[in-house]
Amino acid sequence: MENTEISDQEVLPEIEPLTYNEQLIFLSAMSREEEICKNLDKEPDAPSFLTPICKEIVRKVKATLWQ
């Protein structure tokens, strides 16, 4: 499996913030994904950790790409 982590020495390119419309699309898509994850987390024998991961993704994107 390929390592996709970025080392401390690598320089990330400057990333522009998401526009308002891009933010709406992202939040809408993540809302749908979170509903799917909630349903999967309720299934028997399923580890219930997907919903918190969705919330963490939204938090990180907001911290990184919001204006």
C-alpha cells in the first residue's frame, strides 16, 4: 500500500478558500453522506464510528478552506 501522508519537509501549494457556492455543495454532499453513515452505524455487527468521521471531515475542511 502506498504511503499518502505528507512529510514535514514537503511544502503544500497555496490553496484558495472555497467560494460560497462551493461551501453549499460541500455541506450538502456531506449531509447526505452523514445520513448514510448514521444508517450504516445502526446496522448490527457494524462498528459505529462512521458518523463521527463525517463530522471530523467537515470540521477539518471548514478550518482549512473556509473564507
